[in-house]
Amino acid sequence: MLWIGIGILIVLVLAALPIWIALTVSAIFLMHVFMGMPAMSVPMTMFGSIDSFVLLAVPFFLLAGNVMAYCGPARYVYDAIDSYVGHIKGGMAFTTVLTCMAYAAITGSTTATLSGVSALATPPMVRAGYSREFIAGLLAVSSTLGQMIPPSILMVLYGALAQQNAGVLFMAGIVPGFLIGLALGLTGMLLSLRRQRETQARQAWSKRGATTFKALPAFLMPVIVLGGIYGGVFTPTEAAAVAFVYGLVIALFVYRQMTWRNFYHEAVRGAVSNSSMIFLLVAAALLFASPLAFARLPQEIAAWTIDAGLTQLELILVVTLLWLVMGMFLDSLPIMYLTLPVVLPALQAAGVDLIYMNVILVLTMQIAQVTPPFGLSLYVASGIMRVPIFGVVRASLPFLVVLLASLIVLILFPQVSLFLPQLMGR
């Protein structure tokens, strides 16, 4: 019965049904036929799985990010960064990546980062001689930094699943996120040496100071959020609410660009839509995990890994390869909620640090976003930039290689991600 239920899931996914529907239908079959549970247990399990104080951070971070992205504050970030490096040969590509990093820290959303930065970076880069395909490929990969650089929605969800403190997970992503962003920026800079026909004039320090001062309130948001968490002032969930209020205040009273249209139609509706999608998927995935737990599948896999004598590195490589393959066909959230309930017991049995594994997971999910044939960021970039998907894929390949090389480095050198948590006495 268990394998029939898994077969139903695979058939429904291949039939292009939404993932949450496929998970729910197969879970209902398994809970009724395999577990003998009454029908009332289905809604009770689904609602119980999202009845979590930790998960409340998701809609607040999405709201905060959308307010910053669509209501004014974040658009000044690009000008500030561009004033320092835009005059260098290839500096526009570097500026775009750095802006994606800043947007990631402000919004925590790949899609918001991609759409926001593309509107700012595309006109000057096209005028300087960059092709729209190159810009789309650069943005598709760089926008995924929002999954690694805190505050990260994926890390909040991982923390809820793995019973790990979201603040510590955020801390583990800071150094890898910065280094990966720097590597992507330098790669874009090198690839731009033969693409950028002209550079802008070097700006005076007075102009740089003015643009930096204008962007300072936006730059302060991640400082307030992370400083409050690590200073013990508030929890990650409370930090998300503080971030939303802070974004609201500076959008209304500092930048004064918030309107009912951009607040309600773009920020609020976008956050509600994304939150609904995330919670539906979380509820459906944890519902499907119930029959797997009933069949003791996670424990069986953990016992198999012990009996097989896999080392920690070998187990990490197997799990990472599984995530990379799944990332070619599924989005990040389904991969997380389908695999983590099964692989976490095996990782814990092998003594793998779950904080370190969080960083490996998030980077593989970044790679999944830009891996053909179904990488979501590739299609979003293609739609926003109005270029063929094959052009975006081709332009993104050098940056995808950088992400894969970064993954190898993080697997071989755990201290890159564990340095800050250990320094802060995790």
C-alpha cells in the first residue's frame, strides 16, 4: 500500500497537478487504506502542521520584503552601490550582483529580488552594451542569494522541520552567502570585460555620500533584524514583525513613496499569495510524511546507512546528489518537505551537524532554481527580460558552475558555515 501511495504521487506530479494537490491526494489514500485513519484526521493533521509560532515568521518576512521592494526603500540601494563600482570596467555586472545581495538581505525573496533589481539594472546595462540574455542569466542566478543571505524563508522552514534555532541558521548563512555573492560578482565582472562598451564617469565622494545616506534606512533593516535576534531582544518570528513595521515606517515617513496601490496590490497581495502557497505546501507535505513515519521509513533508512558503513562525507554526498537530481524537476519547497523527514534521522544517526547541513541544503536549492529544465528563476528571468529561455540558460551556465564549485567547497570545509555560529557560542 505504501508503494501504491508513492506511485499515485508520482503519477499526479507527472500529470502536472500542483504539488500540494498531488501530496494531499496520495496522503489521503495512504492514511485511509494503509493506516486506517478516519477522514477527520486529514484536516486535523494539516492544520496542526502549520499551527506553529516559528512559521508565523514566513508571512511577516514576506510582507516586510515586499514593502521594501515595491514601496520605495530598496530602489535606492542600487544607486548607492553603483556610485562606488559602476565606473569600473565590468562594474555594472558587479553592481547588479551586489544589489541582489542587498535586496536578498532586505526582502528574503528570490522573485522580489529578481523583479526589483531587473527594473533598476537593465536600462543602464543595455545602454552600456550588455545583451538582455546575459543580464537575464546574471539576474537569474544572483537573485537566488536571497535563499542563503538572512533573513531566509528556507532557513525558517528548515528550522521548523529540523527543530533548529532560526537565528543560528541565519548566522551560518552569512559567510557562505557573502563569499558566493563575491564569487558571482567577480565572475560577472570578468565575463563583462568584452561585453561592456562604455563605462560611466567616476562619481565624486560627495555624490557617493549623498546616495549612501539616502539608502541608509534600507541598509539598516537587516542590521536591525539580525542585531535584534543575536542581541536577544526578540525571536526570529518577532524580528519578522519588527521588520515589517520598520519597512512600513520608512516607506511612509522617510521615502514617502507608499501608495495604496503599491502597498495593497503589490506588497500585501503578493505576500498573501506566496504565504498561502507555502502553507498549503507545508501542510500537504507533512500530511504525506505521516504515513512514511507510520511505516518507519526514516528509521529504516537511518538503519540502512549505519549497516552500510557510510562515512559522514559519503552520506552527505549521497543526500546532496539526491537534492541536485530532484532540483532538476521540482521547486525548493517540495524537495525540502519530501526529503527532510526521511533523511534527517539518517543524518543525525551519522552525527552530521544539522546547522552545517542547512547551508548545504540551501545552496542546493539555489542551484535547483537555475538548473534546466525546470529551474524557476530561469523562467521568471526569461519572462521579466522578455528573452528566450534557451538564451537565459546559456548565459547562466558560467554562474551555475560557480554555485556548483561553491557547493564542493562548503561540503569539504564545514567551518566556512560553522565559523560564525561557533564564534557566537552556538
